[in-house]
Amino acid sequence: SEDVRHMQQLLNEIARVYTAINNQVVDGKYGNSMSAAVRRFQRQFGLSADGVLGKDTWNRIVTVHNALGSGSRTPVTTPYPGTVLSTGSSGDSVRFVQSYLNGVAGRAFLTVDGIYGQNVTRAVSSFQASNNLKVDGKVGSGTWNALIPAFNQTL
């Protein structure tokens, strides 16, 4: 539908800054890619991550997009996933870590693919060292809780 096409366009624009959100083909179809983008958006901005584009999610997408258009950025509130992320981990939580580390660094040096490999381990270790955290290359609650505000400070 045209509504889905519109939201796909807005999410793609939002994904330029919040790179954990996957880009998608703007085709007006609400498929797996759109559902994943909505779910990732929801997790970052304090909404129930169900992948459904309901009224609250719709309004929040518009609000975040409009803020970007006016030159301001909305802080993320991504909750800690509850499990330690380390080499071999995968999924959306890893995408968030990759995206936020890129934001903190001011450049896209990690591929945002949701795979926690050696480059992510090194980047996490570097972040931990520069933030007086235990350097183990793993993202537990302490590293997560330092990474979110560090990313938000770059916005």
C-alpha cells in the first residue's frame, strides 16, 4: 500500500543515522524486511518490539524522522538484551552494538550485519578501555549501559 511505501521511505531515511535498522526496497509490501526494520526501530526507541506498524510505532517513526529533518536526533533507549554478547553471538542486539560503536567512533568501521566477530571483539575492547570498563571484548550490562549514552552523545 501507499502507507507502507511511505513508512519504508521514512525508515530508510532514519536508517542513515540509526544504522542497525535495515534498509529495504520501497515497494509498498509489508514483508519480512519491513517487519525487521520496524522491530529494530521499536527496540531502539522504547516501543514493544513486535514488528507491527501500529499507531504508536507510526507516530514515533514520524516524530524521529521529523526530528532528523529539523537537524536534531532522538536518543535511543535500547534495553540490554539480558545476555552477554561475545564472539559467535548474532542477531539484532549485535546489530545495535555494531551501529552504536560506529556512531561513537564517528565512522562506519564495522559492518552492521548482526555477527559478532573478531572486529567487533576488538572494537568492544577498545571502547571498554577508553571508558574504564573491564576489558574482555564482551558486551555485558556494564558495557551496554556505557555504550548507549556514549552513542547518544554523538547525536
